[in-house]
Amino acid sequence: MASPCDRFRDPCSTEYDFIDLILVRCSGCEKAAHIVPAPEASGCGGRILFRPRRLVCRGCGLSRQWSGRVAVLPTSTAQPATDPYFGRPLWLQTSTRHGWLWAYNLEHLGFIRRLVQASLRERAPWHGTGQKETLVTYLPTWIKRAKNRDEILRAVNRIHASVAAA
């Protein structure tokens, strides 16, 4: 029987579950900045993707507001990923021989780590939730392949080390 750390059960997470905090590269000082929902957006209804956002850099004091109607989610791993709002490069990303591995925040990175290191991966029972397409289904196949496990985990560790260095 597999131990709990060897097992990954799909929690039915989507990309939207990880966009409350996005770590990006600041356009002013090239240090880590973060994008968070704007304080005035806390009572707003509507889709979480289109709520007003604020980019804040603690390094140089840069602050920008986004309240647009277009948010472009990254869809490819062929080039470095950018955030959906300001188009800034994500802080948590690295290149591998298969493509770019990226995450919005540490929670997202932890999700990828748990999935990759698990030897037993269980799909969510879509009939109970009504949701067939979770984040796991949208991840590229090269990330989910067992033969790439060591390489992907090394890339996750490199990304995690970049946060400690910042």
C-alpha cells in the first residue's frame, strides 16, 4: 500500500485557485514583486479572473493598478510565462529541456511538487463534483511523465531556491 506522501489525489483545483497572489519580476528594479486583488475589489462579485488587481514591489515602491477587461492566461511552455494582468514575467519559473516550468506562487509550486513526486496519482471523481477539467488535466504531459520526475523535481527546487535568494 502506498504511503500518504506517495499518493496524490486531485483536489479539483483550477488555475483560478492560485491567482490570488502572483509573484512577478518588477519592471522597475527586477526584484520580486507581487500582484494581489485590489482592496476595493474584496466585495466585488463576478469572476475572480477579472477583479481589479494591484502590482506592488517592496524593493522600489512601484505600484500599479489593473482594472481592465482582458486577462491573458499562459497557455504554452515553449517560452517564459507572464502574468495575466500586467504581462510581467513570472518570478517562479525555470527552463528545462522540455519547456518552461512555472508557477504563480508557492502554493501553486507545492501543488506541482506533490503531483510530480507522487508515484500514485488519483483523478478526482468528476461525477461527484461536476468538474471534469482540473489543473492536472491542463498540465503538459512532460510534467506528468514518471520518467521526467527527477528533472522536474530539480527544476522545482531551483525555483524554490530563487524565492529564498530574493
